[in-house]
Amino acid sequence: MRLLYSIIWWLILPVALFRLYWRGRKEPGYRRHIPERLGFFPDTVPAKQRIWIHAVSVGETRASEPLIRALLSRFPECQILLTHMTPAGRVTGHDLFETEKRFNRLIQVYLPYDTNTMMRRFIRHYGPCACILLETEIWPNLIRQCVKNQVPLALVNARLSERSLKKGQKIRSIMNEAARGFSLVAAQTQTDAQRLKQFGSENIVVTGSVKFDIDPPASALAKGEKLRKLIGNRPVLMCASTRDGEEVQILDALEKLDTQALMLLVPRHPQRFEEVAQLIETRRIPMIRRSVLNDFSGKPISPDTRILLGDSMGEMFMYYAACDIAFIGGSLEKLGGQNLIEACAVGKPVLIGPHTFNFEAITVDAIREKAAIRITTATELMQQANDLLTDKTRCREMGHNAQQFAKKQHGATERTLALLAPLIESTAS
């Protein structure tokens, strides 16, 4: 079965390369560093101990931050090899770890496509002492080559939705072999652990989500205050990490609502910024883009402006700091939802849609703690937001609940590091 998987990879390789070129029309980063995706990498300065962490895109890269900083502190002579699959993830990593890169404590490359040849070349080139995969990144040939080259493997912040479990069961033989390759698995919840056990994973420990250990940077909060001053006293509803198909529903509901609130709309993917801007302009809804506000030293945002389009990367904490309520996208459509933890950490009441299978346990817990409210449609989203914005006491209480909820979840990084340290130390002995 895995041989068939490998053959399929080689057959679709031309399609994968064409897809990079095609996506590069809107996001030029897809056309850069293509040799890395094929297993050809730049020369590097030798490192005494190189710990490989794979964070596929933006969310995983942000989640990896507290763990990476903990590893750099625990192992001062180590170098982090941080791999990605998307340009947005790579840019996020560069912004988060600019200082570490300057002092050669961290390097970034794209993960090659999952063929035995490319993965073998990658591992032999960089010689990592351990490989740490985040969340749901299970690549059969990557795992096989790590096992063959005696590179210990860990899956951390691991989660597995019911939908992913059903998909995995269709290729059970591949998944079982991959699961047996992990030396340890640090699962987010007991439910995730139980699902992972069905594929034969052993040494599974529930550690919680490291995403809760991300503290809002003071600089981002300060920028949020500046942005809020430009907005003025108007209430602000943020629609964060929205996906294709959701903006149309949200704009339809907004046009039907008579409100003085400003909508802060932040699409999930940067390549869609222009597309969403055109949606708004077509409807002739007064809009301003964050990109024209520069350092927030200009004129206040006009009271006639109904939408502030967040067309920037790496500023989510700033946006959360500037809003009163946050709706978390990817949940109106059947996309599984996005991370609500950052909004909670800043103390913002959360609204979230019906489709949250990627973050179900955390979402249910947040609702139970009265930090979040589940809505089913964009119309209900606007109604609930309007009710909260006009009831300042309730809004304030929900924000407090959200912040306390986030604080109670802290500690996953420390627990995960305690599991990883013996694995890494064993390779140095």
C-alpha cells in the first residue's frame, strides 16, 4: 500500500509543481525555493545538535513558538530546523524568530514532497537529532526515513478529528505503519488520544494544547490600542480567519443590519485579500484597508466606514486587541473552524459557527465556561454580536471568562518539553 502511495506521489509531481506556479499568481512565495520542495537544499553551518520541527502553515507555526523557545532555552547549543509547506507559514516563522535566525539558532526551509528519495536526501543533508511533527502532520515516507536513519519521532500538540479518523481508516495499513514510527505522542485531549490509539500509536500522553501558552505580545497590544484610537468609540466586531464562502454570508447579513458597529474583517489566507476587497467594493459598502493606515498616525477612520479589511499578515493579536467581540471563521462553512485561543487570551468574547470539528473539545469547553457562544448562521452571528455590543456588562463578563479560560489551560508546553527532553538527550549520549 505504501509503495502505491509513493508511486502516486511521483505521478502527481508535475501537477504539484504546476499548482505551485498557479498559486504563485496571487502569492509569489509559492514560486520561491522550489528546489527545496524537491529535496535540494542550501549549504548550512554544521550544528552540534539540530532539532527538526515541522509546522505546515501559519497556525502550526504560531503554535510552535512557545515550544521552540522552550527547546532553545533547555538545549542552548541546539539549532532548530523549522520546516513548512506554505509561504505564509514561512513568513510567520521568519517574523517570530528573526533574532534566532540572525544568530543561527534557527533555520527555515520547505519540507520536500513525501517521496522516499527526497525525504532521505533531506534527512542526510541536515542530520537532525530528533523530528517533532505538530498536530495532524503524518507523512508515511517521512516517518519511514526517520526510522531507517534512527531519527526519533514525536507527534506533539496532536489532534485527530472524527472526520480525519474515518479518512485514515480507509488507508489503515499505511496509517498503522506510520503510527508505530512515533517514539511518543503528546495529544491535546483524551478524545484525540483515544482516536490515535486506533491506529496503533503507543506511548500517548495527554498534555493539552501548546496554543494556550502563547502570550499576547506587548507590542501587538500596543499597536491594537493605536488602531482602536483611530476607530474611536464605535463598537467593533471582528470576523477573524474567514474562509471562501463565508464572507458573502457575512456581508449579506451586515447589509440587513442597522448598526453603528465597525466590522473588522480578516481573511484567513493572504492570497484572498484582493478577492474579499472586491466583494466589498462590488456591494459599495464603505471600506478602508489596514494596509493604508501605515503606523496609525493619520486621520481617524470615518464614522461612515462600515468595514476595516485586515489585509496584513502576523497582526492577529493586534486585531484582537482592537475589537470588542471576535467571530472565529472557518466555522460557518464545513471547514472545521480555526483556533479561538488567541481571542480568549486577549480577553475577547468569542462567537463561533456550527462546524468546529478541528477544535471541537476546546470549543465545547469554551462554551461551557461561558467564554464563547455558538451560532448557526451569519444572520444569527450579527444578531448575537449586536446583543452583546449593546449589553456592555455581559460583554465584559464574557471577555473576563475568556481570559480566565485561556489562563487555566496553560502548562502544555512544560508538559510536552518534559516528554521531549529525554528523547533528545538520548541522541546526544
